[in-house]
Amino acid sequence: MGARAYNFGAGPAMMPDAVIDRVAREWQDFHGEGYSALELGHRSEYFSDILARAKSDLRELLDVPESHHILFLHGGATPHFAMVPLNLAREGQGAEYIHTGYWSDKAMAEAAALVNVRIAASAATSEFDRVPDLSNWQPDPQAAYVHICANETIGGVEFAEYPDTGDVPLVADMSSNILSATLDVSRFGLIYAGAQKNVGPAGLAIVIIRDDLLQRARPGVPSVMNYTRHVEWDSMYNTPAAFMIWVAGLVFDHVKKEGGVAEMGRRNAAKSKLLYDVLNSSTLYTNRIQTRSRSRMNVPFFLREPRLETRFLDGARRRGLLNLKGHRAVGGVRASLYNAMPLEGARALAEYMTEFERRYG
Ligand SMILES: *Cc1c(COP(=O)(O)O)cnc(C)c1O
């Protein structure tokens, strides 16, 4: 096996070594039972504890109030682009979307067939270089909900503070920044997140939904797309993703042992600062995002001369700095700094960037 690399991939992303070691230990012989962790049954004596523990640890980590339910569902984040309107809005009702880049765009496009999508604010005119100013904005009180993408994984744009939407439920796609810092969950009606950035393997989604938003699904919504059904069945309406929920639970446990989300917040601020400091003083690299809206999770940047990009990425790979190629929709370079990325990884990348600029800048 090669040395452990720093995986800067945007998702599926780096996982904590402690979790990988634990999975490896139980891979072939789960809890000494003589079967593999891959065979973990949702009716086994272990799984109800695993699910209950994963929920209570997540509740503790994010201080989720009793008014909110926690679900572990299949299918990642994308189904929720449709499930949110199907469950929270009547046909033809309005819903407001804050347009901050690629993922909020996807959510809006999917919802447009199901609800009267209104763009409450957009950063499109400034090429998505910021979260639009919402300080003097208020949603239409008739709107079913306000949707935001808390962190635009591709553009590298993150909300520094969340808008006040009054009585209109705030819905957030937190796929790429859940558990990255402290969060006031009570301000949200619904939070959804694909697991593969900050929590666990791809294919799992976490949903946190306020109780009063249940029972609003449209007639005819299929059961697997109905949040109320999933709450009634405690995430076991159909066979839950048992293995992935087990791994997510190991991650929650690990984050707790490492000091919780407040500590993650401090580390993520420190890691991203290392990279932004290099970018700020560089004439070779550029990041167009306004300082206040810069993501602590995903740091995209471009090299002044695109021909240097391949050289940059090849050199990085030789040093064990992996998966830095930007999203195919935008190109360039992107460093993702989720919880599992150690400070040393961010430092190694910052040092490499500085050296590379000295040589080729
Ligand atoms: C990755 C990502 C998604 C898509 O997640 P899937 O699990 O592929 O459905 C949606 N929103 C954001 C913000 C993401 O980062």
C-alpha cells in the first residue's frame, strides 16, 4: 500500500483515518459475529442501536431541538430537490430560491416543474462571486419556503450568516458544510445533506425536518419521497442503508471525540486561511470570490496561464496531494477541506502552491 495521501476531492471525500481503521477491523468479522460489516442486517440486534446512536449523536453534535426529526435516507442530496416542493408546497404555490451557483441552480430547475419558483435574489450578474446581500430582503409571507444552498461546492461560495425568513420555513442544502461549524438548527424548517462530503460514503442523505412541516405532502406523492412516511417508519420504510448509516455513526462519534463541531469550525477556519493567504498574495493564482462569501470547505482557484495547470496538478499528485482538479463545469483547481482533512494537509498544499509560484510564477 502507498503512503496515506491527502485527498482534496470534493466528494466522495477524505474520511478520518480512525473511522477507516475501525471499518477495516470489522470488515470481515463484525463485532466478532462471524459475518462481514457489509452483511450488517437492519433487523440484526446491532442495527437498532446503531441507528438510535447515530441519531442521538447527530442531535447532540448539532444541538438539534426536539421539534426536529432526523432521517437517514437513500439517494444522496438530489432527490430532495424534488422532495422539498412535493412535501412542503401545494401545487402552484410559490417558493423562493436564493441563486448562488451550480447547486442552487440544479435545485431550482428540478423544483420548477412542481412549484412556482421565484428567484428571490441572484448573484448571476456578478458571475456568482458572492452570496447576494439579503439584509433588506424579506420573503413573500405566502411562499411555501425559502431555499438556499448553504455552501456552493463547485463555486466555493458559502453563507457567512443565514437569512432571517420570519415565518416562512428556511430550507437548506447543507451537503458540503454540515458539521463543519456550529449551527442554529432551530432557524431551519428543513436541512438536507448528501453524506459523501463531510459525513460518510456516497448514497446516503441526512434530513433534519421540523415537525410542523410534516403532513403537508401532496396527494399521490410516492411513499419513498414522502418525509412524513419516513418519520413514521423511523428511516426504515424500506431497507435502510445499514452499512452507510453505521459508518456515518462512526464519523459522528469521531467528531465528538475530536471536540465537536465548534472545534471543527476552528480547524476549518484555520485550514482555509492557509490557502486564502497564499491566494491573496499571489500573482499566479486567482480566486474571484468576495472575501465575505469565501467557502471554508471548497477553495477553487485558477492559474494565470492554463497551460501551467496540468504541471501544477501533476506535481501535486507526486507529493500525495490528490484530486485537486476543478469540477468539469468550471475547470481550474479546487481544494476541498472537509473535516477529515488535517491541518497538515492544508499546510502541505499551501507550501506546494508557494513553491510552485516561486518556480513558475
Ligand atoms: C454534492 C452535492 C449535491 C449532490 O449530491 P448527490 O449525493 O450527488 O445527490 C447537492 N448539493 C450540494 C451542495 C452538493 O455539494
